[in-house]
Amino acid sequence: MNPNGLNDKSPSPELNSGAVACLPSKDVFSSYIFSTSNRSLSKYGERLLMEVISVAQEYTYDAALGINKLNFSQKYQEKFAVIDIPVKNLLNVDDTTNYTKAKEAAVELMKIYHTVEAPVLDENGNPKTYSDGSPQYQFCSFHLLDRVTVNHKPGIVSVKLGEETWSQILDMGKGYTRYNLLTAKSLDDVVAIRLFQIMSNTTAPLYFSLERIKGILGLKDKYVSNAPGFIRRVIEPAEKEIREKCPFEVVHELVYEKTAGKGRPAIVGLTFSKILKPMLVRNPQDVLDAHLLNVLFKNFGFDDRGIRSNLKLFVELKEKGVDVLDFLLGIEDKAKQAYSPQGYAIKSLQNLLNGSSSHLKRRSVSLPPSAKPITESEASSEKENLSPVRRKGRTGGRLDVKSAEEFENSGLEEL
């Protein structure tokens, strides 16, 4: 469809052994630096950015861990790609013809830039070093998008982005967030969208200093010396919408300045926590991936009643970021030797949920030489259950951080 774009039908890259065939159709893996970057966008701008990331990840397998990344320069002759997004994907259900919003979203994203500090390479592609042998680094800044056209093709927003932006979108080296795209797009409050993205894939509370969370939301110069007003007018309405529309709630706890003086201490930060809602699901297809259901039926012999009776277990594992499909494929041979393959599978999944499974299957991930592997004993000591796909050399919650403060210089700034 587009010789330099992302809508052609050229073959996908081959999978490594044990890799999952595709990512969940409604879930988006977003680089954590994108989720926590400083920006001030409308809900339409956020939707356009989510759509761009969603389409980009279709051209990599297991994007959250950087496995099987597509080599941009080998696939495309030019150093850019074009993504086509239907305008209706950005608009409300009752407002699918207002292209003005799509145009405004395009202009907003054109103002966003990202910064990269990377090694300096010579003409042969080898890193340059100083006389003492230390590597040379250079600072570069790129616009997030090179060009956006609306309605050049009827009903389509065409987004042009370069190789640098592509690499940043798929760079999960500092952690990632995983959220449901359709739920995120149903939110009207842009602060609710950001909080939903950040909190979706974590089980541990996340702390943000007051200045940091204001910067993330593009409100750094507002509510100066008025923390109660910021919380009442910005944070609480967003938490209310998440409570009404999402499968979990987000609640905050105030963090005060430690002082020995008299009077009320100042608010210096917020700790956000996620609370799951009890779920009543009649149709397993509403919450489970079709590929997973197929494996449960055909490989393990589950019937519809068996899946429904254990649906809560499957959902809890999914909420904790566990790749249930990958885990089941790893124990399939042993399950078939058991008296009841279904019972063996359920018991193994329960052990996994409780953090006592020995069937945990790992994938190899390309990491920097300084990375230190996590031992099994260290992993089991975590308070929160981790996904069976574990990042080596990192600790903490599902975002691989115990504090969001380390992403102060995220690389994405408001222009």
C-alpha cells in the first residue's frame, strides 16, 4: 500500500524459538519514558499518539522486552515510515465527522520532540572513543513526527516518522507500561488517560514528587504553591473517571515534608495505588485472548464450564502481567502425562499466582554488559508477583521501578 510505510503486506520477521505469535490485539505496550514524558496534549492528541505506538508495535514481536525488533533500515529503503490511522479512531462515538479535532491532534504531536544521548559512530559504524578509551557521546534532538496529513486519503490521518522516533517508541530498556487501548480511548479527561496508562501494568504503589507529576501532566507552571487545588481540580476528577470506566481504581495518598517545625507540613508528593474491582464476566471472550481460549480447549481439554469456573484465576494472572498462554505452552507436555490435564494446569497457575511455581519459563533478552541477572531467590522475595517474562537485572513492580523519580529526564519534553 505504501512503499516506505507500515501498511504494506510484506512478510513479518521470523520468530525466535518459543516466541509468541502476536501481541494481544487490544493491548498496547508503551515505553515507560513515553508514558511518563512531560507533555500537554488534548485527549485527541493522546489518542493519536496511542494509535501510532499501537501500529508501530505490530511490526515487532514481544515489543515490551525488545525481542525480535524489526530492523528498520533493512525493511525500508528510506529512513522514514508512514502510518495510516482512521480519523474515526481518534474521535468520539457520537462525533465521527469532526475532522477539526484530528487536525488539532496532528498539530499537537508535531510540537513534541524527543532527545537522545547516543554513542558517536565513525564512518564504518564503530563507536568513537577519547584518548583514554572512554566512549564519545552526542546529544541529539528529533521531532516526534516529521509530518502529519489529514484526509489526503479520505478519512485517514497519515503520520510520517523517522527511524530515530521508531527506535524510541520501541525502546523498552527502562521498563514499559501495558494498557488496554480501547479503555484508554474511552476516557475523556486527559489526566485520567495518563494515570490509566502509568498504573495499568503495576501492582506496587508508585511515588511521584509534586513537581514531577505536575511536569508529566504539562502543568509545571500551574498551581504554584497550591497543592490542595492541584489535587482537588486535577487529580481527583481523573481518579473519579477511572473509577467509573476502568476495571480498577486509582487512589492517591499524600506525602508530606518531613519537618520538626510547628504547623502543618507541606505536601511534597503523591503515592498512587491501584485497586482492582470485583469482576462479573459472563463471556470469557470479553477478557481472554482468542488464542489462549483455543489452547485451553484443544491442548488441555477444557470445556466452557471449566473455563468459566476458573475465569477469576485467569483474569488475576492477566492483571499481574503474566503471559498465561506462554506459561501453559511451557507445561503442556507434563500436563498431558497427568491424570487430569485441566487440574494440573489450574494447580500450576494457582502456584504461579502465589509465587511458588517452579515452572517459570524465561526468555533470553539482549541486555547491556552491566546488567546483573536476578536470582530465583531474589525474584521470589518480591512482595508483588511478577510476570513469567522477567527482565534481567531489574527489580521492583510491573514497571520495573520502585519510584518513578528515576525517569526525571525522560527524553520527551513539551515544546
